[in-house]
Amino acid sequence: MKISELDESSKFFDNRDDDQSCSHEWLSCEEAASILRVTANALRIMVYRGHVRAFKIRNRLRFRKSDCLALFKQKGA
């Protein structure tokens, strides 16, 4: 599916990663929240506000482990 084919409601997630063959380690919302030491709901709010990069994979929010670890280090926690 191409970005131009997405409906208006899913344009927020224009960074869809449909290539499942890449070597990234993906985390669920709960796993990423535990790394960042926030609640899952707080993480979803951070995604909505553009503070955290998230990907929609099969209608689920997924996070790259490397992105979460970098953000954790950046926070200085």
C-alpha cells in the first residue's frame, strides 16, 4: 500500500513500514513504555504529540528498540 492510497484518518502514520524483512527489533507499546519508564497511555500521547516515532504494522503501534534506547539515553534517565 502506498502512502497516497491511505485514507485521511491514517495519514498521521505516514511512516508505515510495510517491509517485514528488515532486521529491526520491534517492540509493542507496553514493551517500549517499560524501557522508557512511562505508562503505555503516556507513550501513546507522546506518539500523538510527535515526541516518539512509532510505526503502524498490521494496525498495531510498534516501536524500534534502537529508537527507544536512544530516547532513553537522551532523557538522561
